[in-house]
Amino acid sequence: MLLVDLLNEDGVTGRAHTFCHRPSGAVAISSHLLEAVDLLKGKDSTPFDVAQTLSRQFALLGRTGAVRMALSLFDMAMWDAMAQMQPVPLSTLLGSRLRPLLAYDNREAKLKRLRTI
């Protein structure tokens, strides 16, 4: 498991995580992430701008596998930080609306399922 804490200049930490399958995967992904942070340090950017910049910077390595996972983690951590700065739920920031949702395997969901049988 690789956990990412992306601390921005406003003091907000965006978080993301992934399962790397192999220890070498975590090493490769974290190496790409550290390089990405260095490339962007001090620049004011949106997640879209960052995705474009990093996609170009890592193009020769290919944008699959460990590179894709690293860029995705960076993107997720940026969106998480933006949601915290608003402060709104991430789903709202991404355009969704809040609505009640039955949790998996809860009592109400079981009763509703039994009524439909």
C-alpha cells in the first residue's frame, strides 16, 4: 500500500492511496511522484494544468503502469486538497450532488431486498 500526502503551499494536505502489488511498484511509483513534485514546485496550477504538464514530461517513459499510477495519485491528492480548501465534499467539487445512499449490507437495504422478493 502506498499512501500519498501532498502538502500544498496553503498548508492543506491532499491524500490518496493505492495498492502497489509488489514492493518494487511502490518504489517506482514513489520515485515518479517525487520527480513530479520537483517539476511543479512553486507553480500555481489546476489539476488539468498539472495533468497536461506531467503527461508531457513523462511521455518518453510511457504513460502506463507505474507512471500512470503515479500521475493518477498526484491528481487524486490535488483534487482532495482542493475539496478541503473549499470546503466541500470531493463529490460536490467534481459535479455530483449529495443524496442519501444505503450502505452495503445495512439493515434497511436487507429489508428492502426482502420486500422485493
